[in-house]
Amino acid sequence: LRVPIALHGPGAEASIRLDPVASASIPATLLAHAGIDASALPDAAPPLADSDGSAILGETLYPWFNHGWRGSRVVEVDGWRLVENADLRLFEPAGDPAELHDLAAARPDLVRALRERLEDEWERERDRAWPAEERALSPDEIDALQALGYAGGGAASAEPDDGFRSGPNAWDRVRDQDRTNAAITRLDAGDLPVATAAFEELVRDDPGNRMAWQYLGSARLRGGDADGASRALERALSLGPNPDTVWFELADAEIARQRPAAAEEALRGALGANPSSVVARVRLATLLAERGEVEAALALAREAIEIRPRAVGPQALAAGLCRRLGRLDEARGYWRRIVELEPDGAAARSARAELETNP
């Protein structure tokens, strides 16, 4: 994917660069312009000023994580672009920007050379980038990524292996992606019968499509079919990594089926998918409290507060649990904290009322 970008800022000299560059060069370039050493970015290319015009590596594992289709990789060198999926395709973007003319059959020697370069660059990039994955994201970073749409799909729980090279050819599945998008649009519009039928057709045609199973579960749950939703969501979970939202929906389905133990298992699955999740802790604590396991619920609420100390929800939950346990001094501490954090909010009004009732 090639997109134009324009950068403007104080002290920046006007210039135009027409040759393609890696998107990873952008953060390094901005940091360098601000006078910050960008070498600490393990997955970043050099700033544009230091770029030597070497190979540009790209990949998309989205089809593999979300649909079970084969992922794609690309390398671009000296004006040639090699794209790998189930087969290898060669393009010359300068004269063929839409990449309509595959030249792989006419240039087999070049294809072999670029294929070797692709593997070399891939291994080097993995060795450089993977250590960055060892640093856990903070809750605020996760929220920011989700708000930007970068953390909504499945995510690898371990270093990527070669599994993305298996599965159906993604180039043959463009129509299926269009069908998926259309079905999601109908679901978002509240047209549940049409959306449900569309997702059912998708999973019949492609039983390994994780995302289609996920959204089929969502559609069935919103339509009141908790049993069908549970089956679909369990199927999605069996097909690979999933976002924590799938576990949350499975918990909702199990609660609707009056299966609290299964709902607890699903919420613990959400914690496994996102160990820093405040939402999973609050929901699990609420479920445990309803079953009378107040001490265990309070422990989870305190974990949530430690992760997100300025969130009033976990503070209110902990206050209520302390009151149930007869620990009014602790409850007052949480109520006072809520008033400090959100003095004009509804939670603060409730907290003030509790403090007046329990001085």
C-alpha cells in the first residue's frame, strides 16, 4: 500500500520526496526533527535524512489473524515490487501504479533474487522488532490504540511463526471481505435478520473464518439467541487469537443462558487475552460479588485501581464491596477519592451521599 503524506512543522525545510519510503521512517524522522535520538525505536527505520534507499519491507497478517487466510508480504527494491501470497507477483510501480501487470513469469531471475532479499529482510526485521513486544502496553496506550482502530482485531500471544503462510489465498477472497464488510454494516445499522443470515452464509462458505464467526455470535446475541451466540463465539475462539471483546460477548451469552460458571470462565479468558484489562476485572468482580464471593471481588477491584488509579468505576466498586464487608473506614477512603477525581460527576454525588450517611 502506497499513500502520500505531507508533514509540516516549525523549522522544517520544504522538500519533496518522490521515491517510496517505509512508514516506519516517519516516527524516526519526527523524533530526529525534535532533536530526540530515534535509535531507541527497535522497530523503526532510519530517519528519512539518513535513509540509504535500501529495501522496503511490508506485510499484512490481517487476513491470517482475522479470517484464517494466508498473510501477504512485500519487498520493494530499485523500483521493483515483489508481492508474496500463495504465489509470487512482480510489479514495476513506476509504470504500473495500479499493479495490474504481473511480470513474474517474464523475469524469473529477478523474482528469485527479490525472494531471497525478502527472506533476509524479514528475518532481520523480526530480530529487531520482536524485543519491543516484551514491553507491556499501559492501559492508556491500549485505549489510544483502540480509539485509533489499531487494537480491535486478533492479536498474537507469542512471536509470529510461519503459520501465516498457510490458509486460502487472500487474493481469491476479496469478495468474501466485501461480503463481511457489508454484513458488519447491516449489523451496525441494527438490521439483525439480514446481518445474521449474511454471517451464517459466510461461515458456511468458509468455516475457518474467525471474524465471521465472531460477528455471527454478536448478531445472534443481539437478536436474543444466546445459545447460538455461545456456539458461534466458541467457534471463533477455537480458530486463533481473539480480542478480549469476544470473551466479553461470550460472558454475556453465558449470563443470558444462566450459566454463571461459564461466564466466569469467559471473563477469565478475557483477562488471559488482555492481562491489563480493567474492564475484565470489574466485570469479573461484579459477577463474583453477585455470587457472594466479596473478598475475591474486592481483590480484583483493587487490582483494577492499581492499573487505572484515576478511574472512578473501580473506586466505586471497591467502596461498595468494603461497605458490604463492614469495612466503612476503607469505603470512606474510596468515596473521598471519587470526589477528588470527579468532583462534579454523578459518581461524586453518590459518594458524597454515602459519606453523609456514613460519616
